[in-house]
Amino acid sequence: MSGRSADRAAVAAYLGAQAQEIAAQHAALLTGAESSVHDLRVAVRRFRSTLRTFGAELPPADELDARLRAWGAALGVVRDREVLLEVLAGAPAGQVRDTLLEEVGGDLAVRRVLVQAGLRSPECIRLVSEAAAYAGGVPADDRDVSRHVTKACKQARRRLRKAGTEVERLHRARKAAKRARYAAEVVGWKKKRRRHQQVQQLLGVHRDCLVALAHVDAAGGLADAGATAMVADLAGRAEAARLSALEAS
């Protein structure tokens, strides 16, 4: 089941790798590489998830975590618009879809400019350095951390099985699956990582489709045949993803 030791040295190495990725993707974004928004956000998410899962074994990091959370939220707004565009583009064509694509695309362009400006701030530059410094200060010893991975995996399965069709519970289940995935990734438990990654991705499809549905509803014009087809398509994809997540867990 394990690909490497489930010890604190593995956690230190993982945090170090994510700190390097944060620095690399931050630099890439400063050059205008739009695709790096997702990669930077994922690196920040992995770093924060590791802090939360293995916090009992790590130096205090509440302030660093809070600042990374705020940064990740700003990046998340851009990434959410990117995902929404992808979901809408794959829905049945029609006037409502075309209108939404134009509106979301315009909003995305504005938010990208704002994120680019924020990345150049002294605060962001310090945060990149401080994440690396923190990772370098984690003891790289053989203290066992496997119980934290097991706990994260059990919590992910429990949350999904209790979620039913409740949207917010499914959202929390998705976040728990993501944390379990990253925890298993830290210590090299490949089978558990793949399982929770699959569940996370399926629940992500579920949520993305529901977000798109909300935009269709807000746009009105549901009497339009194209919009009606969009609603049916997005609702069907959301429910299929939810059921598949249950099967995969």
C-alpha cells in the first residue's frame, strides 16, 4: 500500500515540493502564463491541506495558513470562472448559453487582470518566501504520521455516505475527499490516493454542474428550448456524477 515511509520526513519533503511549486507558478503567472492560475491554486491547496491534516506533527502555522487561504480564495475566483466557461461550453447550444459564455468570459478577463496585479504585491512575494521557509523548518525525522492519513480517509468516506443529495454536505464531502487524496499522496499510498482523487473529481463535476445550473436559472428565459435542454443536461450530469462518486468511494 505504501510507496514511501509514512513519517514526518515525508511530510517535510512534500511541503518543500509544494513550496517550490508555489514559487515556480507564481513566477510563471507574473510573465502572463494564464494556465498557471490552476497550478498555483493547486499547489497552495496541497500545502494548506497538509498543514491541516498533519498539524499535530508540525510547527504552528495558523497565520501562514490564513494568508494562504486568502490567496487561494482570490485565485479560486478566477479558476471558478474558467471551469464555469468549460461546463457551459459543453452544454447544449442556445441563446442563454451564448449570453452566459459572453458574460462569464468578460468577468474572467477582468478578474485575471486583478489577480496579476495582486501577485506583484510585496505581501504575495513575502508569502512565497515564507511558505518555503516554513517547509524548510519542518523536522525531517521518522515520527510516524500514518494515523492522520487513515483518519482523513475515514472521514472522507463517512461524509460522502452521510451526504445523501444535500448540496452543502456533498460539497464538504468533496473537500474531505480532496484532503484524503493529498494526505495519501504525501506518504505514497497510491491506491487510496487514486480512490479519493476519483471521488473528488466526480463530486467536483457535480458541483460545477450545479453552479452552471444556478447561472442558467439567474439568466431567465427557461422557456427557450436551448435553455431547457441545458437544464436537463446539467442536472443529468450532476446526478450521474454523484452516483458514480458513491460507487467509487
